[in-house]
Amino acid sequence: MEFKKPNHIEIIKSKKSNFVNTFLEKMRIERTSASNLAHVDFENLTFGSVFTDHMFVCKYKNEKWQEPEVIPYQPLSFEPSMSVLHYGQSVFEGMKAYKDDEDKVWLFRPDQNFKRINRSSERLQIPVFPENYFFEGLKTLLNLDKDWIKPGIGNSLYVRPFVFSSQACVQASPSKEYTFIIICCPVKAYYGGEVNVLIAEEFSRAADGGIGYTKAAGNYGAQFYPTALAQKQGYQQIVWTDAKSHEFLEEAGTMNIFFRIGDILLTAPTNDRILDGVTRKSVIQIARDSGIEVEVRPIKIGEIVKASENNSLKEMFGSGTAVVINPIKSFGYKGVNYKLPELENPFATQLKDNIMSIQYNLTEDPYGWRVAVD
Ligand SMILES: Cc1ncc(COP(=O)(O)O)c(C=O)c1O
């Protein structure tokens, strides 16, 4: 697969600086000479549609990852036989970079995303990516595109690492060539407004022994049709249930799900159908450390309906990198819409504030989750 090279690229040699280590001297950097930054309306960003000036690219061929490079964001060109288009060997990650009031850039638990993309890759028979390539690539890219990260709570840079099979070959077997890319887009809050969810009764997202726990592209594509049907009924998201009985609540589109019954927070255990969310595990830890009782156990829809009917269901919320924590207003099940009460000081707000204070360097980070990009 080739990259189309626009004419405006100026090739520079990588230099040593405070964030550059020996590895970077081997990484080629092409800095754009035509930054798009001045043309972006940061007040009116549509999630995931505006991209920064540069991207990180690394190719796998001859059974090894080649030297990575950071180049201007640009279109790719490929043959119609490119393997990923036919067999879907493609996985991705989603993480964010934050800027504090002193212009310092931070990542939140990036080690988790690194481990997870390789877990996903292994399941899709994609070669795992080297740790130093990932972190040096990320740092180089974020330093080059630092001005795209705006300070202020809610502003961040969404970082999208992804890897796909890029060999020109339609044989139904693992590709011999892969491409690993990181692109970034400036974002404000992900979902605005209300989130009403529909509990899945017919469609399934994942099966036992399948790829539900990975961030495989196909897991997302397969949700679009049932979600479009749910949207026609006025629901923004589907809460997926187990494929066998449709009784156990699992997760939503790009969020893990929490329920508050009385003062106890409940969430499903992760398994081979559910994504092991970084935000989910952070919420569990912070909640427990704040004195909130958290139960990680299978949750039946019947229990939630009953709790809603006897008014002990206080909150439902989703957790994920894009949304951080997104309160759920209502859920639909078997043709009935169950509304959540409006609380004065919900757990969702307290937990979101706590996590964001760590992410934006507004508070101590007792967990060591915040990682400086320098
Ligand atoms: C299916 C699914 N569940 C849960 C999450 C939340 O995971 P995280 O908190 O790591 O973003 C995501 C988003 O990445 C997701 O795609």
C-alpha cells in the first residue's frame, strides 16, 4: 500500500530534544508545511471529523515491523484486493490527551490501551506491535501536534491507534503485511444531551468464544443496523445482553454500563464478550476508594426492572474514553420505557469529576494513571 505524498511536505531530520530518546533518531519525521490548525473552528467540532496535521505510520512486512515514521496526515492509496477490505483483520484503540493550564500534555493510563490493542491483535491474528514504537510514536506525534490540544475541561485530543491487514491479496488467510497508524482529532464532549438506551432483546453484539472483548472493527460495524432501528424508536444506544438468554446486561455501543441500586454500584464482570474498559476499571477503583460499595457481578434485566418499579434504581450510566461518564435518562425494555430519577448529587457526577480532575492535572493522582507527554 502506498501513501500519496502531497507536494507541500518538507522533509526534516529528527533532532534530539527533551522528549526524544535514542529510538527516535531512527524515526523519520516529515513535518507539514501547510498546517490546517488556523482553519479549524474549535468551538464547533463534530466528533472524529477533523484531524491534526500529522500521523504515525509503521508497516509490517517480511515478518517484522519496519521503521516507523511520522508524516503529514494524508490519504492512503491501496489496491482493491487489500486484505482488510475482504476479511476485516482490523483493530483499533481510543485514548485521549489532555492539556493542563500550564500547557503540559497528559495521557490517561496509556499502558492499558497499548496492552489492549495487542490483545485485540492477537485474537485477530495480527502481529503484536512493539511497546517502544507505540510510545515513542505517540509522544512524537503529540509533541508535533501539541497546539491542537486546547486547555480547559472537556477539550481534549482523541487519539486513534489502529492496525489493519494491508497485503494486496484476496486469499482467505492471515495477511503477510499490516499497517499500524495513529491519527488524532481535537474533540469536545462526545454525546451531547440525553441518552436513552434500549435493552437488546433480539440482536446480539458478541458471543461466547468470539471477539467481543476486542476492539475489532467488525464489532462496531455489526452494531450499526440494530442501533439504527433503536434510534427510530427514540433510543440513542443499545445495551447489549448475553446472546444466549438476553437476560444479562453487558455493555453499550462504546461504553461499559453501571447501575446504582440504593447506594450500591453494580457493573457486569468482563469476559470474552465484554470490552475491558479503562474508564470502567478506573470508576470501580475511585468509587471503592471514595467509600462507595461496588458489586462486580452478572446483572439480570429483571433485577433492574424490579428496582426501577420499587424506586430503588437511582442511576444508570455508561463509562468510556470518549464520554468519560454519560448518565442515562431512561431505558426501554419489552415496549415499556423506564425513567431514571433526577438526583441532586449523583454518583455519575462525582465520579466524572474525580476522573477528569486526574486527567486534567487538577488534583493529585494517587494511582499513577496520569502520564506526562514530554
Ligand atoms: C464496546 C466498548 N465498550 C466499552 C468501552 C469503554 O472502554 P474505555 O473506557 O477503555 O474507553 C468502549 C470504548 O472504547 C467500547 O468500544
